[in-house]
Amino acid sequence: MSLILPSHTFSRRQLLQWSGLSIAGSLLSGCGSNLFSEQIGQTFEPLNQSIEALMLSQKPVPEFPVSAIEADQLLINTFDHTPQIDPAQFRLIINGEVNYPMQLSMTEIQQLPLTSMVIRHVCVEGWAAIVQWGGVRLQELAKLVQPKPSASYVYFKSADFYYESWDIASALHPQTLMAYQKNGQPLSVDHGAPLRLASPIKLGYKQSKWVTQITFLRDLPKDSGYWETQGYEWFAGL
Ligand SMILES: Nc1nc2c(c(=O)[nH]1)N[C@H]1C(S)=C(S)[C@@H](COP(=O)(O)O)O[C@H]1N2
Ligand SMILES: [Mo]
């Protein structure tokens, strides 16, 4: 069960040990002797400094207690159809301006550190709900693929033809998750299974469901998002 990399294959254990290293620790230090470089040699370079600075600089927004979850308030908001994705066949493609493009299975994604947060989801159509999301930080995935210094935007492609793009700072915010749990349960298909974006810093329409591909980009694409083509704001911060 190794991850698919362009020219190297690592054991899951190596990748997990690597991704588990603290940011402040050896991974980003550029220091030659650390667990990671001992294991994998010189294959990986430290994350570039602008990405490292982004990851370290952003403060989490306050979260709610589990008791505040409004389980009945989170509506299903799907504009087109609900795609059926076989989670066993699913592969999340991560590519673009990265050193190590990858395809990850749900099993591999679920072996990365699980982050859970209780936040308010706000839909521009006039409803909101406090919801708990569980998943992997996009930051954690970025540590694996290593965005190049040129990466300034992140593009998310969904299985229902939905698409969105984010600024890289928001994408690497510590509470931007690729979620596979909702309110402590496995995410349902209606809410975006197997994998969706979840974040307390962006409006609901930025939080793509059924994400199949994450592409790091140098430039903001002209067609920057599904709702943006309808005249809605691109940044859509909360
Ligand atoms: N792929 C996809 N993602 C999507 C949508 C969609 O129609 N398709 N709707 C968006 C909108 S407007 C909102 S408010 C949230 C709703 O998420 P929910 O259906 O899980 O409540 O998903 C967002 N992500
Ligand atoms: Mo929405």
C-alpha cells in the first residue's frame, strides 16, 4: 500500500513518520541530520520558506464546544447532481506546482493525522449551522507534496463538475480540512463523501464537496469558481 509518486515509492510507515514530524522540528529546519533525511536520504528538500512561513503564521479561529453542534441545521446544498464515488476506488490527485505529485487512497488519507473542529458553516443563501468536521489538514497534504515557491493558488475539482479556487494562505490555514467525518460520523454522500473541504474562514460555497483533485497553481484561473461565474465574490472570507 505505497503512495504513488513520480519516481520514488516509499512505505506507508516512512510517509507517516515523515508527516508526523513537527513543523518546528526537523522537516523544515533544513538541518542535514534528522530522522527524515536518515530514512529517505536526500530525496526531499525542506519546504520552501514562503510556505513554511504561511503554515506557522496563521492563528486558528475560536471553535465551539461539541454541545453547540446544531445537527439539524446543516442543510444539503447541492446544485447539480450527487455523484456516487466508490471509496475503495477513489484516489485524491494532488498535482500542479508541487515537487511530489501524488494520488492518495482514502485508506492512506485516513492514516494521516485526524483533526476535528466544531465551527459555523455559513451559506450565502441565508442559513448557517454549527457543525463538527473531522479530516486531514490540507497543510498536512501540502507537507507531503511540497508546493513550489511559485504556488499561490489552489484549485479544487469535484466529481459533480463543481470547482473552486482558493488563495494559498487560506488553503494552508490550520483549520482548512479535507473532511471525511461530520459530527463524529463518517461523512455521508449528500454532504460530500468521500472527501470535502471544510473551513471556518470561508463561506459555504468555497467548501467543495466530492473533491477529486487538488491542483497548486501559479496564477488564479480566469474561471475561478462555480459561484464566481454567477457573480459571487472569489475570496468569500468569513
Ligand atoms: N461539489 C459541490 N460542492 C459544494 C456545493 C455543490 O453544489 N457541489 N455546494 C456548496 C454550497 S453553496 C454550500 S453552502 C455547501 C453545503 O454543504 P452541505 O450540503 O454539506 O451542507 O457545499 C458547497 N460545496
Ligand atoms: Mo452555500
